[in-house]
Amino acid sequence: TEKERVGRPPFLSPPVWGIVLKDFRVLRRDLRNLSQLLSPIIFAIIYAVMVLRGGRGSTDERTMAIIQQYSFYFAIFVALFACWGLTMRLAMMGFSQEGRDYWILKSAPLKPGQLALAKWLVAFLPSVVIGAVLVVVLGVMQRAAPGDVLYGLLAVVMIVAGNTGMNLAFGITGARLDWTDPHRMTSGSAGCLASLLGMGFQGLSMVLFLGPVLAAQLLNGPVLVGRLVGAMVGGVFCAAIAVLPPVLVRTRVPLIGEAGM
């Protein structure tokens, strides 16, 4: 439609943007989807309150100083926790949620890469928006330095992108179209492996992004150098995970739902 054409980003083709809009409408209208999507956000808000209140009851001034110095890094962790739950749900179930209607997409003149990109965007965009909002809100409430907030935003964007790529790959290889229970849209082995690798990826990414910054602070070195090193190492790692897994399994997109996949 004309409205969709005007709102479409110029770097996205109409078929990709059309699938993105279609999926967002489905997620908004299906209460079963909404309940699963809201759960990680609720838990993240609870953890955010705990982070903001942390240390207030302590009488140890040294402990209070340490908590205040590094509390914003815990805020980044809280934001990533919410993003991880959303990303895993949206990326893992992106193809499976089509169910028996997937034949419509298979019969459309779409390339596997376009389908994968659309599902990647559907998982990435809501997650990164919520993560960015949490980082900014917690940063303002904690009176974090603008540089810390910007660096936190960069870390959230790149780690969410990597999580999206990895979970989408599992969502493609473990997709099921014959489900009747929305909690069983993918094979159990794919979901378990994706959870384990997701936790490992998120932890390693946090170390790569925040490790150099913390090291610079502890050694009284230039924090800017720590941020540059963390952004380069962590950014390259997350970008590779965001792109490579979906690219490696994109040839299986047309085979979803076929016997013996």
C-alpha cells in the first residue's frame, strides 16, 4: 500500500518490508505471542529496580563506592537480559509461527536470503529498541556519564545483533510447521542448544566489550582506549555471529516443512 511504501526504509526491498510488517501485525494481535514477549520485559524491570536499589542499605562506604562506580555495567546486563528473552522468542519462532501457511511464502517470488533477512529484522528491531530504552533510562537514573551510556548502547546493539543471527539459524534448522501448542514451535534439541550457546555468547560478548574498559579503569589507564579496544574486538565478534550462522543455513529455508529436513 501507499502507506507502507512511504514508511519503508530505502535500503529494504518491498518484499522484505512487507514480511516485517506482516509479522509485527501477527505478533500484536495474538495474545499468546504477547504473553510470551512481555515476560522477559517484566523480569528485566524487576531486575532494574533491584539494580537501582542495590547497595542503599549498606553502611560500608567502600562497598557503596564500588557499587556506584560499576552499577551501570549491571544495568547493561539487565537490558541484555530482556533483549535475550525477546530475541530468542522472535528469532527461534520466526519461521515456525507461519505454521501450515508457510506454503504461501514458499510460493511467493522471494529469495531465501530475503526471507531470512525479514525474520532477522522482526527479531532484532523490537529487542534492540527495548534494550536501548532500558540502557538510557537506567543510565539517566544512575547519572551515568554520557560516554558510558553511548558505549552501553553500542554493546547492546551489537550483542542483540549477534544473538539474533545465532537464534535465527537455530530457528531455521529446528523449525516445525505442524505445531498445535505455541510453546512447541521448534524441536527440543534446537531450543536447548540455542539456550546454552546463547548464554555463552552473551557472557563472552560482555567480557569482550566491558573487559577492556574495566581493565583500563582498574589500571588507571585511559578509558577511551579501553572503549575503543572493546568496541573493535566485541563489535567484530558480534557482527560475525550476526551474519555467518544465518548465511550458512539459508539454503535450508526452502526446505522448511519438507519431509526429512
